[in-house]
Amino acid sequence: MQSLDRFVLDHSDEWARLEDLTKDLQRTRQKLTPEQLDELLMRYERTSAHLSHVRSTYGDPQLTARLTRAVSDARAVIYAGQDRAGGAARTFFRSTFPAAVWVARSQIVISTAALLIPFAAVAIWLANSPAAIEALAPPALREAYINEDFESYYSSAPAAEFSTQVLTNNIRVSFLAFVAGIALAIPTILLLAYNGANVGVAAGLFHDAGQADRFWGLILPHGLLELTAIIVAGAAGIRLGWAIIVPGDRTRSKALVDEAQRSVSIIIGLIIVFILAGLIEGFVTPSSLPTSARISIGAAAFAAFWGYIFAFGPAAAAEGHTGRVNDRPLIRELDDAPTGDNAALTDVPSP
């Protein structure tokens, strides 16, 4: 067994550096730079490992007290002035969520195609096939749907109540699209296609009746953002299914866990998007504003969402954010630092 004196001699400079760095940071009270954070975390973890070794091997009270104080002070500096809940929320919306969406960009393209291709196919077919229109519904029902039912739906309840109903339905659809991905993504793609085809039926009916402007004036204000969110949720489900099919160098269970954590980040972030889409659908779509104004509001919300993703997503991914719910590339999980008796003593000699 290495003697206590030799152990202290070998590592006292490291402890002194941690103590000095901690005191300097306590005195200046400045926000940690990435370089300072990296050094502080590295020295914190090493000293924590040494503390564990001293406790289990030497039991020296003075050295134990010194290292305990050094580790405690360093930990306080790392978390100094941080509102953990607020910091977690900031990290989520600045890094985790946009990184999760950015990482899923290829699947977003697939999800978009799964929704828009059936939409376009059904809409074009109905708009150009009198036989298909006649087979769809009797003339009286079509006329009622176009002239009354479609528009009255958006004012079928008070705006606040209607927005809540829309929010609940959209979250349910997005959750189904995500969870269905576990079945190799096939149900997710079918769900997207079904929703796209349903909207395509309405588009085809309005185009056939020569009221295309009215349809787009009612669907675009909220639909741009709402369908975007559903498409992104579908992409999360597709990634989940693809992780099972092609796990890469991970086991399938590990790949599934990784993608589930990333998908949960996406669904949590999309709740805010669905709230905004529901407010637009409840208050803007049925309003007396000019059609151009209503569409402009929807377009602005759509542009704001994608502007946010493109502004933060690539940068967050470049910094090492994976988009998973437990994602912490810079501030590593300190609670897992080696402070217990079973800590990993990387450079501490074994007895």
C-alpha cells in the first residue's frame, strides 16, 4: 500500500490548484468560461476520487476534512448563482430541443413527404375528377360542407375553449405519431398519410367548387404551424422505428433508449408550438381580420419556428448537444462524480 505521506506528496499540487482556482472564482464572481468550467470539473472529479480513496484507505481526519472542503467549495462555485430549474429550461429551449429537431432533419423530410404527398394526390384527384367528387358525397352534403360546416367548425365553441380542444387533439395526434414509431415507423407514416389525405379531401372539394381562396384563407393561418408540429412529431416516430431497424454500432435496446430520449425532447418542445397553433386557430382563423392579415400571422409563426430551429439547432449540435433529455455536453452530471466508496480512482494506486 502506498504510504499516506507519499500519496499527499504526489497529489498535493492538484488539490492546491483546485483550492486556488475555486478561491479566484469565488472572489471575481464572474460567469465561468468554458475553459474554466472544463478545468474546474476535471479537478473537482479527480479530487473527489482522491477523497474517496483517503476515506476508504487511510482514514486521516485532517486530510479528509481538507479534501471535503475543497470538493464542497468547488461544487458551490459550479452551481453558484444558477437557478437549476431556470437553467434547465434555458438549456432545453436554447440547446436540447433545437438540437433534437436539427438532428432529425432527414426524418423531417420523410415525414413531410408522408403527409404532403397524400394531401396533394387526393386534392388534385378530387379537383380534377367530377366522378370522384360525385362518389364522395351527395351534392347537398358537399354544398353544406363548403358553405357552412367547414368554416363554422372554427367558431363552434368560444375561442378559449376551442383552442384548448385543438391543443388536446394535436398533442394526442403527435403523441400517437411518436409512440407508433416503435412498430418500425410504419403506423407513424400511415397516420401522417391519413391526416394529409383528410386535408386533401377538403382542399379538393373547395377547389372543385371554385372556392380555393376561401379554403386557403381558413387553413393557412393555423395550419402552417400546426402541420409543421405534426410533421416534426412524425419525424421523431420515424427515428424511433429506424433505430430498431438500423441501430448502427449500438445495441437495439441502447439505440431505442437514445432515440426515445431525443423524441421526448421533441414532444415536450412541441407542446409550446401546439399551444401557439391552438391560439391562432381559436382566435385568428375565425376572426374578422382580412384574409391576408390572418395568413400573414400564420406565416410569421411558421417562419419564427423555423428561424429559431435554424438559429440554434446547428450551433447546439456543433457544441455536442444530442437533443436527448439528459443531454449535458459541457456541464457533466456532477451527481455522478466519483465521491462514493466505489468511485473510479483513475490515477489512484490500489492498496
